[in-house]
Amino acid sequence: MAGPLVGVKILEFTQIIAGPLGCQLLADLGADVIKVEPPSGEPWRLNAQFIPLESKTYMGLNRGKRSLAIDVSKASSQVAIHRLVRDMDVVVINYRPDVAKRLKIDYPTLSAIKPDLIYVDNTAFGREGPLADRPGYDIVVQALSGLTGAVGKVDDHGQPLTGPAVADTTTGYALCAGTLAALYHRAKTGEGQAVETSLLINALTIHLSAFASIPAADGAQRDGFLNALQRARETGMPYSDFLKIREQMLRAAAGGNVYYRCFLTKDGAISIGALSASLRAKVRAAIGFEHNRDEPGYSPQDPAQVAIDQALIARIEELFRAKTTAEWDEILTAGGVPCGSINFVQELLEHPQIVANQYAVYHEHELAGPVWMQAPPWKMSKTPPDPTRASPPLGRDTDEVLSGIGLTASEIASMRAEGAIL
């Protein structure tokens, strides 16, 4: 085992995506992570099982951990958990407040057992407010937070056009970062503490400046949008129709956007990212067109300019459809334009850039065999992460963990007999 967190012990009470990802990142960094699961397995382990008690979704979020299969609702299990906590540095949890208290794994209970404990807590909507006690998943938080509406991820039938679970994923990184910050504070002061994050705050963070309100910068645009939204709701306009209005408003605000967008090509699609005047000039030179986008007086709201921009967009879209993605990649790259072909994730495992940077790692799973997955998101010259173990089969480490806190073989057998452990 390598990594800067070697010696740090973490007890994980999480499931699905955000918590498991955050703890997997900590395991990648060398922490000894003990994942607590019910004897039947956590829900993501049971999701689309391809062999009994193993799923691809679970295996992608729990590498490098040990599995403790224990029924935390039983008194004998709670005694064992409390003994285990004395030896832990961090507890990570995503249970509702009432559940954690009922199971005697809430912060007041555990910090009384170990005063310098770091207790990292994740919820869907935060601990306060009218939604505090509601369960929530990525799709629900994306909807409430505006992420779904921001990209129009609902089709004409109301079906969600789901993509990556970005609220969950960013929350996983926040859990990892909060843990690292608390460990640093404890190293300086000896103090433990409670750390809290939520899917909602991380979803809002993804919006960046779109969530911010700065009247001097965006007051008129924001008011115009909110007024249009209110009229649509008052008149009973279908949601899909309002999305089209919103798209028109976005296009108008963007002006002649041929510089930061995707284009369909003869055999696929390609993206361009040119956000500065110098890069926009390179786009014009590489493709071969003129445009007054960076000249004094340019106004994307001026009707005459709108007509120029719309004609330009149509012409450039037609140009892109006349060549292949590879041809455009060569042309744009030669011209110094940031660009990239639009790929599907299934084709990236052997992409030369992925291979060159060792961004995919190989594991041998005890039950499933060969596993390839994304590497840790860091490279470190002194303490390199070294994820050598695949996700654990359910309860693989139960006896080892319990004997490690002093339980005898007969005590472990007694817990197993009463159904407290797998």
C-alpha cells in the first residue's frame, strides 16, 4: 500500500455513488477504508448484478476497501462498531439524521467515544430547511438545483435524458476534500470535528456564475428570463415548449457563436473551445471566414448583427458537414485551435492519450476476474497512489475486522448465529 494517507483508518457508512466515490478516492490515497454494509449488501452492489452480489456499478466505486457485512441495528453490532470507532480516524456517513441517531452512529455518540474523531456527513439537501429530512438522489437534486433545466435534459415525453451523475460525483470529491482538510487541521491541533456537505451545494457549485446574481452584470437578462418563465407557468405552457423559448434566449445572448460549441461533421462531431479574442482569430484563420465578433461596437442584440450572425452560423455548420471529424481535427489543430472529437466513453479504454498517461488501471477481482477502470485522479512524485485491490466481495473482511478489535472466534460465531454479521 502506498499513498500519503497510509496509516489513516476510515469507517464508511455510505451507499450508492457520492459517499462510496469519496471513500474510494481516500482509499486510492492510501487510507484503510472499512466499508460497512448490511449482510444482504448495499443497494448499489445489488443493482444489475452480473454474478451474485456483484455489479459493475458497485465495483467501480469501491476498490481498495475492506467489507464489513454487519447489521448495525442489532445491539451486538453497535457494541462492535463502538469498539471499532476507538481505532478509527474518520467516519463517513450518508444516513438521515434520525437513522444515524437510532443506530447510535451519530456524531454526538461517536465523538463521545473518540473525541478527536473526524465525522464526515453527506445529505441530499443539507441538514436544515424544509427538505432536510427528504431522501434524495442525483436525478432529484439535478432537477431541484437547475442542472436538469440548464441543459434541457428532458425529452418531449418528459423522460430524463440522463448522463453522468454529476451531483453525486462532485459530492464525492467534496467528501474527499473535506476529509483531507479535517485531517490537516487535526494534525496541527489534535482536534476532531464534524464536516458536512450535500448533493445540493455541490450541484449549485457546478453552475458557477450562472447561479450568482450580479445585477450590474446580468440584471436585465435574469429578469427577462424570470418574467418569461412566470408567463409560461401562468398560461400552462408545456415544459418542452418553454425549453425552446429558453434555447432561443440563450442563442440570442450568445450571438454569433461559432467559437465555443460542437459541430456535426461528415462522419461524427467535433467540439471547438475558443474563449479569447486571440483564439477566435485562429478559428477564423483556420476555417477561412471573416466576422466582426471582436471589433469595437459588436452587439449580438442588434437586429442587423443578428442577421449576420445567423447567416454565419448556417454557413459554418454547412462547412463542417463537408469534411470528416479527422480532417477537421487536423485543420483546427494545425491552426492552433483547441478542439476535440466527440467520443463515446466505451471507446476510450485504449485511446492513445489514456494509455500514454496510464489513466486506466487493471485489477483482478476475486470473483469477477479482470477489471479495468479509471486510475486515481492524481499523480504524486513522493507518495504515488497505488490502487492494487479491486472492490471486496460482500463480507470478505468481516472476521478480520472484528478479530482486530479483540472479538474472539466464539463471539464472532455468536454474532453470525444471530444474523448480526454475514
